[in-house]
Amino acid sequence: MLNEIKGSSTVVDRAISGQGVWQESPLVGADALMKAHQSGSPKTFRLTERPFLELVNVRGDTRDPAFAKAVQSVIGCVPPEKANTIARGNGYTMLWLGPDEWLVYSDTAHDASRPAPLEAKLREVFVGQFSAAVDIGSGYTVLEIDGPKTREVLSRGCPLDLHPKVFGEGQCAQSHYFKASLTLVPLGGDRFEMIVRRSFADYFVKMMLDAAAPLLS
């Protein structure tokens, strides 16, 4: 059983009871900064983490019906073929990264006391195919931002055109925020999800909150 996680928007680590397993969020170094930001309950811009999600990199060929069928049997949707689009099913989101590459992440946190189920399920259905599934959850984290100033904060370090008529729900894009790479997913309205490398997560949060500070005063 997992220890109870209170205030998931600020949790940075968790222990697995009786298992000797400890998970640490990539944002552990920015914990005080995140808690200070969230304690102010900002209405114009809010940054939170969605820690400990499953993330799996998938490679395959959509021209092979067996590959699309295998993915759908596990995730509940076929891999999106149109550039920079997403698909959802069975509690997962699947992002197009390239003609033969996708990123899949879960809606809920993974229990670290058990093997990550998504990678195993995909590997099982991929047997005999020229395709692959690799768990990359330990190398990334997922952040969420919301509020009327969100696009302004993003535009300070991200070169994408963020106008909702150009970049909206159902799309995704790989870009950068200042010097940190990210994958950006609009959720509708002023909400976005961001997938960030673990090695850049601490820097990313500090830069984003610094960029947002003048807008929150």
C-alpha cells in the first residue's frame, strides 16, 4: 500500500510501506519554491506537478496493421499518425513525436512497489513485431499550468505560437522553455501539460516561476 499522499500538487517524494522503496520527484530541489508559489493560491497562473506517472516511449510502423492493433488492445486507441496530435484511451494519453515514435503517459500515478504495467503489456503484444516499448518514467516528470496568464508566462521562454486558434486541444509540440526541452500539450482553456526531462526539471521550475513573478505581483 502507498502511504497517503496529501496535497499531491506539492508532494515531492513518497515511501512504499514495507517495501524499502523510496521515490523522489525530480522537483525535490525546488520543493520550497513550489510550496511558496502554491501557498499564495495564485489565480492568474498556477504551476503544479503530476508526479510518478508512467511514461513509455513507443516505436513502430503504423503501416503495419498488427502494430496499430496491438497498441489499441492495450491503450484503447490507435497511434495518432498526423504530426503533433494526440490520442487518448484506457487512462492513457499518446503523443505523436515522429513518423514512427510516440510518447504514452498515464492519467494516474504508478505504484512503485509493483513493476510498471504499461511497458510490460506493450512488450507482450509487440512480440514478433518490429516495434518497441521503453519505460522512461524515471527520466521525466509531468507538470501542469493553468490561469489567464499562462500563455504570457510560456511565451517568455517558448518560441511556439500559443494562440488557441493555432495551437489548441488535441495537439502537442516539442519545443523548449529557455534552455530546457519540453513537450507541450494544450488541455483546453488556459491549461497545459508539460513533459520535462528530469535533469532539467529543477531549472525549468525556477525559470518558469521567475518569469511568472512580475505577472503575479
